[in-house]
Amino acid sequence: MNVLVPLAEIGNYIVFSILIGHVVLQFVPDSHKPKINISRSILLLSTLGIFVFTLGPVAQTISYFSDSVGLSLAVFSVLTDFQVGHAWTFIGFMSVFLWMTILVNGSKYLQALWLLLMVLGVGYASHVASLSFWAGFLAHSAHFLMVTMWTGILIHVAWFLKDQQKWPQFLRWFTPFAVSCIIIIMLSGFTLMIYVVEPKDYVSSWVLPYGQMLLLKHISIIPVLVFAFINGILTKKAATIPSFNARPWIKAESFIILIIFYFTSVLGTLSPPHEVDFTVKSEGASKWVEWLLGRDILTTLNILLTINFFSIFLITISLIFLALIVISFKKVKPLVALFFGCSFIFAMYFGLMMLLTI
């Protein structure tokens, strides 16, 4: 179950992104976007995928209670008494309506309505919504919508592009659109985080599995922003070069986003540490962190950030990798830049972990 649920969450992000990107691009005039060719079969399968992948959190909750109350009672209780069960039932009905609308090539406004309602269903089922309903519901819904809108358009342009004839016109509106999405993603993401981990406990949470995934997610956002800068700003200058192909660079950015989706999906399977020190004392720290730091962690009260040669060396190396992503533009293949992006995540993570002292 711990493997299947993260995979379902990744699939959920991907299929939502494909569908939301498709609907958003329908509202963009043909004169302002390159020609994109995505088959109706992919859209219908993505709609079916929403129904299947959103079952992940429901199955996880049922599995948690099934040993104590039995499978049938656990299924009935989760579907009727839990927000996650209500949300899955609602999203299931909306996905059927969306599937029928796409099948008959129905109105883009109807498609947008069904998807928006499903996004609100995702927000309703979120953990933060169970803590503070309206704040969590609105923040998670906005966060999920902006992520899937931005990612969805990137997926369509990267994987379903037919030609690049209107690339400058596309970038003219997509660049400010992407910047707006990123700002809302960061603001809503910070709002969601403070309900789970208070800013003062952020570093202390690194000794827990949840904090580890949160740190890796935040580190992974940095190379995505660098790729977004390359694709949004630098490719404008390269648009005058007929031989330049921007599509591989967008594919590289989409792979880094997939890494973020992975860390986000794993977060959903872990217990949020509302009180970090209490969680460490009751559940224990991450065995990986204890091995990395070479000692048992019984409390977070003595955790400090201490500068040392090894940590500074790794952080410096990570920043060099980050610079190499930009330097590699028009010099080497995007696959090499993708390697630099992954290397940045690896080096920065270990550099920050080496700052911890107990």
C-alpha cells in the first residue's frame, strides 16, 4: 500500500494536468499557440485515470481501519463518514460527466466546470481542510489548480506539439501566466505548510520522514524555476534561430516536475508532524537521518545548524550544478542539463543535512 498510494498520487497529478492543460488551451486563440495534437483516447483514458487514481487515499484509509473493524465496515465508514470518501464519490460522478462531455466533443465550458468541481473535491479531501476547513480547502484547491494548469500546458507543449510556428506568440502570454501560477503556488504552498509544520520547526522536522520529503520537495522546486527561466526567457532570444528546438528543454523541465510530484505523493502517505518534538519522542526519528548523523535522535530541542567544511563544499557544488543548467543552454543537450538538475537536488540535500548537529 505504501508503494501503490504514491504511484496513484503521481498518476493523479499527471492525468489532472493533461486534462486541465487541454481545457485551458481551448480558451487560447489559435493565433497565440502552436498546433497541438492530442487524441481523444488519451483524454478519455485520463478521465478514467482520475476515477482510479483518486481511489488511492481512500484505499489507504480503508486499509488503516480494516484490521480493527473489518473490511466491509471500513469501506462503508470511509465512504460515508470521511471527507476523503465523500470527495472520491463526488469526483467519480464528475469524472463520468467529463468523460461523456469529451466523448461527444462537448462544450469547453462544461469541461472546465467538471474539472473545476473535481479540483474542489481534491481540496475538500486534503489533510489541511480537515484541520481548518475553509483555509485548507481554498489553499489546497488553489495550489492544486495552479500546479496542474502550469504543468498541464507544459505537458501538451512538450509531448503533443505538432509544430513550433507560433512559438513566440505562445511565449508572449505563457511566460507571465507561468510566473503568476508560480507565485500563487508558493503562497498557497506556504499557507498549507504552516498548518502542518510551523516555520520555527521547519529545520527540526528534517529528522522525520515527513520533513525529509518536504525538504526534498522544496529543493526540487529550484531547478524547475531555472528550467522555467530558460524556457520562458532565454528561448525568446533563441526563437530567431530557425534550427533551435525548444521542445526537448520543456521535456526536461517536465521530468523535474515529475520528481516534485513523487516527493509530494510520498508526503501524502506520511503522518504530518504538527508537533515535531512530540512526534520524535512518540514515533521516533527517521532511521536514515540517524544513520547519516551517526547518532540516535531522542529530541529536537538540541538541533542546531552548524557550518562546516563538508556542508559548505556540497552546497557550493550544488550551486555550480545549478549554474551549469543555464550554461548548458544552446551548448549541450537538455539531457545533460537534466542530469545537472538532479545532481543539484542530490548535492544540496546532503549539504543541508550536513549542517545539522544534535
